[in-house]
Amino acid sequence: MAKHHVQTTVNGDAVEFLCETDETLLDCLRNNLGLTGTKEGCGTGDCGACSVTVDGRLVCSCLVLGVETSGKKIETIEGLAKGDELHILQTKFLEHAALQCGVCTPGFLVASKALLAKNPNPTETEVRYWLAGNLCRCTGYDKIVRAVMDAAQDMQKAKPKTKTNTKQGA
């Protein structure tokens, strides 16, 4: 079977790879690009362990074909930290002990980042609904939710304040 040439952007870097027509994005990331942070949990889109964003949309990479990503912008867990500096979500997951075995953690982190990009100040209920597609068999969800809520608060505090124009006198 002929392989397809795919040109895309992964974590801000232009990349190219060859893949079979039926090869999933998850397999392309792990096997063709060496990005093994994204985990396979179920292979059916039920657990969220393989969560990535494609053009800003949260997806299960086990349900997306690699050939579908040509020309798209993909973000994986490897793109979360900036060099040695952890993303605030990663720091909060550590502080809140919101991880154990690590299989689900990359998916939760990517999904949480997508949530906070869309809704920087979510309620606990919104966090729980957003992360409902991600399963954890080790820690339970309270520590994960607390970590996301804490990260959201710190991210709000770190946002630069914009000055408002006020007219003097009148």
C-alpha cells in the first residue's frame, strides 16, 4: 500500500511524515515522530489518554487519521512545557498529587489546557464536565479538578491588567 506524505505543524514545529491511509494520528505521533507522551488507553476514544488538539480543537488522537492532519496545527503534551519550565498546569498537577501511574495524565493536561484556553475562569462543574471524557483509574478526580481550578486562579492572577481610559473633568 502506498504511504501518504503529510506536512503539518506539531508543537510549533513544521514536520513531515509518511503514513498509511488507515494509520491513526496517535500512531503517527508515537511511531513516526517519536512523540511518546501521548498515550493509548483504549483505542476507541473512550478514555481521553490520547488527547491532543488539532487546530485548537480537543480530539482523541486514536480516532483521527494521520492523513487528515495535513496542513493542520497539532499540540501534544510535549508542547506544554517551555524547555525546562513546566506549564502551570503541570506544576499544579504535581502540587495537588493529581497523578499516579501517568497513563491518563498527558490527556488530562492537554484537555485542561484546552479548557482554560476556551474558558479561563471555569466553575468546578464546568471543569468536571469538560474533563468527563478523560478517565483515571488511579487518583480519582477530585485532585485533578482541584489542580485545574488552582491553575486557573493563578493564570488569572498572572494576566496583565489592561488600563481603562477614563476622562478627566467634564
